[in-house]
Amino acid sequence: MDNKKILLVEDDATISSIYQAKFTADGFKVLTAQDGAVGLSLAKSEKPDIIMLDVILPGLDGFSVLEEIKKGQTTKHIPVIMLTNLGTEDDKIKGKKMGAADYLVKASLTPAEVSEKVKNILK
């Protein structure tokens, strides 16, 4: 996955650094944002190959960010994976309806498993 750009929007610094380390080890260029507004502006300016998006974020929540990404002419084609600890069926359905490529629950997957899912989407 050399030189593929991944944008990780995650407000928990510990979780962010764990995923950042895994994605970097797997050959991705990793951009990070701690909140939805920064994530959205990075999505627009950097045009990453894929976006990992937490749902609970300060300011703009993940669903709002997803909605804006899918509305934007230059960003709507970017696959977005919702990565959250809120694994309710309603949230999963909402995320998919809004255009998320996948909806993953952090607690039930290792960073390696998440990285595999990213690689599969980018194939």
C-alpha cells in the first residue's frame, strides 16, 4: 500500500497513535485529525485515498463529517470507514445509508484487522 494516504480522524490520542503506528508499518502515509472540523478540511486539502472516521468527535461529529465529505465534489469518491465504539445497528445502518464503505467497532477488531479491511477496500 505504498504511498496510499489514509486520514485518521480520532479524538483519543492513544487510539490514534496505535492506528497510526499500524498503518505506517503497513506502508501508508498517515494524516491525523483530533476533531471533525480539522478532519473535514484535511479531507478537502489532502484528498486522502481513504478516511477512517470516529463517530464521537468534538465539534462536528463523524456523521456530520461523513455527510460533508459525500456532498463535496472533490471528496465524495473517497471511501470512508466509520471506526467507533458505538456499534448499534441503527448507527451502522445510518453510516451505510450515508455512504460509508464500512462501519467497524473498535473494541471488536485489532488494528491489524482494521488495516486488512482498509487494504481490501483500496484494492
